[in-house]
Amino acid sequence: SLTGKKGLKITAHRGSLKVLEGKPEIPVVGSFHPAFLLRDQMQLAGVVRRDLVKLTRLVEGGASQLTWLVKRDYLTLLDLSKFEGALAVDTETTREGALKCSLKSIAVAAPNVAFVTAWPPKETRITYLLAKILSDEERPKVFHNAPFDVPVLRRHGLVTKGPIIDTLILHHLAEPDLQRHHDLGFACHDLLVVDAWKEEFRETEDEVFGRAQSRKDVIEAANREELRIDALKAALAARRALRGATPINKEALKALKKTFRESRTAWKSAKKRLCRSRAALLAIDAMEDSLLEYNGRDAQATANLANSLFPLTEGPMSKVRQVEHQLLPLAITMFEKGMPVDEGARVILAKELTETMTSSLETLSRLSEIKWGDGGNEKNPKAPGDRKWLLYDFLSLPVRVRTEKKGEPATGSDAMLPHLSDPTVKALFDYDSAHKLFSTFVEKLEVDKGGRAHYSWMGGAQVTGRWSSSPSAQNIHPKVRKIFVAPEGYVLVGADFAQLEARIIAALSQCGAMIDAFKRCEDIHSVNAAAIFGEAFSNETNKE
């Protein structure tokens, strides 16, 4: 009802302001339905509360909507270079990763105005001034996901120096319970009064590009149609020349007539496709203009978001904020350097995992008396319907876990763990484990020409404050660790704090039993387990 369109994600419009026409105009702020919160989404209750507060302030005149101001002239950039304070920086790139993508445009912004330019700029002085702003070691630069933007800028000759502030980290620190909801649009709709500028751009982008067509694709298609039309014109001219020739070459004319008849339909089709391509180029020109506006708004939104997030991370959290931003250059360097991969060990790993998957499928086929595999006439171990049949129809297992969205019987590891004593469930579980490792570290792991895999790192991205990496490099299965090696002249060192969180809990709570256990150098987890499960636990061997 807010957008007038179907099939749009509520998270893209939630918290954004829409003014309904009328006398008087009615401000509307979309939010989550209470029933959605009650379905295990209560971590979003604070977001709904802030949406209500925002609407109240709008009605009472205590809040104003962010006014977009995006400019493209040199004088605006010059004024921003003299701005006393942090400047927000945002990039738009092609859809490859940070080490492969091309830079489309770059924007620099203060809270009230943004400058944006296509890359590379037409004016050399713009390139020079951008490089000067980014390399200023005194001026703070604000990014939303700096571990992506900084390497992209460096690859295109723009080196970022000086303090870096990341609003993605700030939002993680301010709202640790929101889990996956830390993208720029969600964070701005959470804390600012803005329209749904990101979703509006994506809708236009989808209409223009369809299946991710680029300007280059459309131009190449148009050129192909023009070549076809030129060839057909040449055929027509040759036919006319033969008809006027004396004496008439009947054989050549006959062959040419046949060719022309066959080409007539192709001629019409080519002209239609050429018209579509030219129309698409006009739309892409408009789209690229919109992209610059979108890029500028992203930068201006980031600048305002930083101002809103800093007060939320003051007090004791300010020390965490300081440490996370001190470590940010390390996260960027780790991503750019990458982790060395032994391709020989990777081939051996692929063979071992393939053998495990094959053996598991053979066990499933034998126990269920139905063929399992990837073929069209076989049960597929990755298909939810086939997995549900195996666990709940064939084995008649009780339903203990259900899916979050539809409430259907779950078929993942959580559903299988209580039943691993059953050989059929164990075979499916083993297949899943091997397939996940094969997919992550054999099929999808990208290794550069130097033999390194590049993992992106983000500080404070977990509820506990731990770092996260994509793909996960912090909980690598023991089978997989052997593919990561140290370069010549170096060694890999494994280090870990001994039960750090438990020691902090013991110190804060002054729990005598925990403190005594640490003094006796006992394993605190075993002590806790014995306290919960009784002395019988203490008498078990390590394996048991």
C-alpha cells in the first residue's frame, strides 16, 4: 500500500518516509507487523519502536527529512576539500569482487552536500583533488564497508590514508542484535528520515538492464544488427545491379533472388532488434545519470549516518569503537594479501570429499532401497522434498525442528543431530558435511594467479563482538586446514586465549567455584558440564 507495487521487500522500504497527498499531507512510515516480530524476530522490536518515535517526531515537527543535494562540478569538490571534518566516500563498481571489479563512479560528501563523478573523470584536476583528499593523513574518511571500498580505490590509483571510520562497524556496535540488518539502506531507515532511495534505484536498474546487461553488451548487439542490415543492403544493391546488366547473368540473378528472399525476414527482425538496442542505449544513458545521483546520495547518507551513530557508541562502547577502527587497516591488509593455498593438497582434498559423498550415496541407496544421486530419475540428497521423504516418510522420525518461514519439518543438520545413531540419517549427514566442504573449498574458493585466496574481514560483525570473515576462515574444518600453507621462509602460528570469555565472567561475577577452578588449572567447560549433568559426567573418558 505504501509503494503501489507488488513483490517488493518490506525491508527495503521499512522506516522510509512516504508522504500521502491530500490536505493536509499525511506522513507515513512503514514498519514490521507485530505478528512478524512474534515469529522469532523480537530482535527487531527496537526497530519498530524507533519507527514509531520517528513518526511521532515527524507529526509533531521535531524531525525533518534529509534533503538530497548531489553536484558534479569542480567547485563543489573544492569546497568539500576545505570542509573541516570527516568526509564520507562511496564507490559504485561492476558486480565482481573488490579485487576484480571496475570503478564506475566515486562520491565524496559532507552531511549537507555530495560531489560525484564518473570514473575516470573528464577533468584531470578532479582526479588530482580526489587523490589529495583521500591521501590526507589528518582528515578522517567515512565509509560503509571500508574493507571493500579502500582496496577498490587503491587498485584505481586512489590511496586512502589517515583515520578511517566505518559506519558498518558502528551500526554493528550500536545494534548488535540485528544480525543481518546492517546494510546502508536499513541503517539509514533506522536512524534517519529518508525516502527509499536505494530501492527506487534498484527498480529502475532492473527495468533497464533486465538480466544484468551492460552498456557494452547492448552496444555489441546494436553493432551486430547494423552489420546484418549493411549486408542485406549490399545484397539488394547487387540484385539491382544484376537486373540492369546487359547481358543479364540469369544464374547469378536467380541465386541472388533466393538469398534475398531468405534475408527479407531477417532484415525486418534485424531492424526491430536495432531499434530496441538504440532504445536500450538511451535508457542506459539515463540509467548512468541516475547511478551518479544514487552514488552521491549513498555518500551523503553515510555522512549523516556517522553523525547519528557516534552518540550511540559513546561511554564504555567508545573504547570498543576505538579498538575496532584501529584494527580496520589490518582487516584491509589481510584481505589484500590473501592466504596461500596449496593446490596439490586441494586436489587431494577434492578426491577425499568426492569419495565420502559417493560412499554416503551408496549407503543411502542400499538402506532405503532407492537410488540416490544427481540424476533425473534418482532421489536427490540436496532436494528438500526428497530429504523430507527420507526423514519423515521412510524413517518416520518425529518432527522436532521446523523451518522459520513456513513452519515445515526441517531437514538440515539441526533436525538430524538427535538421530545420528540411525545409519540412514548418519549417511545423509556425512554427505551434507562433505558436500559443504567440497562446495566451499573446492568449487567456490577463488585463488588468484599468485596462489592466494582472499577473505574479506569485518570487525565487530558478530553479536559477541568477534570478527567475521567471508567465506568463513575462522572455523575451518581440520580436513581443510592442510590446504592453507605458509609461504617460503614463514610458518603458520596457532594462538588462542585460554577460555577468555569464561575468565571474564568469573572476574565480573566473582564466582568462587569458577575462580578456584582456574587456580587449579582445570578445564572450566568440564567443570560446568559436571555441575549441570552431575558426577556421572566426570567419570566419562574424553572420547565418551
